[in-house]
Amino acid sequence: MVVDPGVPPDDAQLLRQSRLVLMKMRQGWAPESRRAASSARYRMAAGFGTVALFGLVLGVGGLGRGLGILMLLLMLIPVMVVLFVRNDLTEEDEDAYERQIYEQLRWYEGRYVLTDDLDESSRRLLTRAQRAIATVTGSRVNAEGMLDDVRNAVMLPAQEWEIARLLAKLSALRTKHRETVSQGLTPEVEAVARPLAGALDSSEAAVLARVEALERYAANVTEAERAYVAHEQIEELRGRVHQYEELVAETGADGFAVPELERLARDADRLEQALRRSVSSAHEAFRYLEP
């Protein structure tokens, strides 16, 4: 489930855990009201009490044989009461939890998208968008603040939600359109349906452009990540250069070491420049995502 970033975090988490309840709701399920549930439990308790009282009367009236029934009932009543209360509390907790989810789903209707509602093409596009977003947010260059992690934390969830919302509308309309077309169209209706199908294709192309912009941004971030890791490794090696110099001086291997150390320094400079270019390119790509 993709949830509108504007939903409070605790409510959003509850919505993401509510898939099973949502599926039940779509099959016509609704929780009992608290008054109806309490009335049902009262009737069950009253019925149990009536049976227990009837057993006690039989026990007292039948003396010898009834005494055994009486003793049995006296032993069973506490056990049954404990079991009844325990089951009642468990069911009440479950009902309260499902009722809370039900109310949240109703309250936030239109502010979440269940991926099961998307058609196959839309699911693929959403998966591509989410993969690109995960690449950016999971990168070290983002964690180090090189990509403006604050803006990423706001903009990327907003992009994911907008893409999911548009794909949900597109999927619903496309499904209905296909159902209508599959019934067979007269030439007059076909002339009307053709541009509508074109509108669906144009809308998908527009969403695809959003997804591709995210993927370009992620590709730039991946390049920056590669340069960042390589730059760190080179810096580690440069930090130990004096140890290499001492070693080669003691072993008389200066002729071999000097060119290698010079190349190491050049590589470090090139990687630093590549890192700066990659981060700059990522910033440029990010601008295409801004509204």
C-alpha cells in the first residue's frame, strides 16, 4: 500500500497493516456496532446463567443423583465463567482493533492506494519508481548530505504517492474501458472510444516520463555513489603513502614505487572531480522532479 505522505505517520503505519481488513471491506464486511456486540454477549451470558440455574434446581430436587449433578455444576461454573470472560475479552480486543482499522480506512479513503488495485502495466511502473527511490534514499551520498537529504525526504515520498495515485486512476479507467470495448462497439461508438483510448495512452506516457525522471536521478546517484566509494578507498591508500615510501626506501624499490605513487595521486584527483561532477549531475536531474 502506498499512503499519502500527508497522513500522520502513526495512521499511515496502521493503514499499511490493514490489507486484510480492506479486502474484507470490499467483500461487504462491516464491524458490528458496540451496542449490538454488547447485546449479543449479554444474551450469551443470560443463556448460560439460565442453564446453570436449571441444573442447580435439578440437583437439589433429585437428592442423591441430583447431588452429583449439583457438585459437577458447582465445579464447572467457575471454569466456564473464566473461559467465557477470557474469550469475551479476546474477541472484544479483536473487534476493537478491526473497528479502529475500519474507521481509519473510511476516514482516509482516497489517500491510499492498494497495489493490488493496479493493472499489470501500472504495477510495473510503480515498481520502477519505488526501485529508483530506494536507490537514492539508501545511498551513502544521500546519507552524507551530498544530495540535500532533507529535500529528498520530502520530495521522493511525494513523487511516489503522486505516481501511485495517478496509476490507480489510470488502471480503474483502463479496466472499465476494456470491459466496454470487449462487448463490441458500433462504428459510431468506436469513433468516440478511439480518442478516449488515446487519452489513456497519453496519460500513461506522462506517468512514464515521471518514472524515467526518477530513474535518471537514481542513475546519477549511483554514479556518485561509485565515485564516492572509490574516492574513500583512494584516500585510505593516500593516508598510508608514507608507510609505502618508507618500505620502498628500505628495500631499494624506488624505481618501481615512485611512478605508482604519482599515479595514485592523479587517480585521487580524478575521482574527486568525478564525484563533484556526479553530485552536480544528480542535483540537475533532481530539478526535473520539482513541481
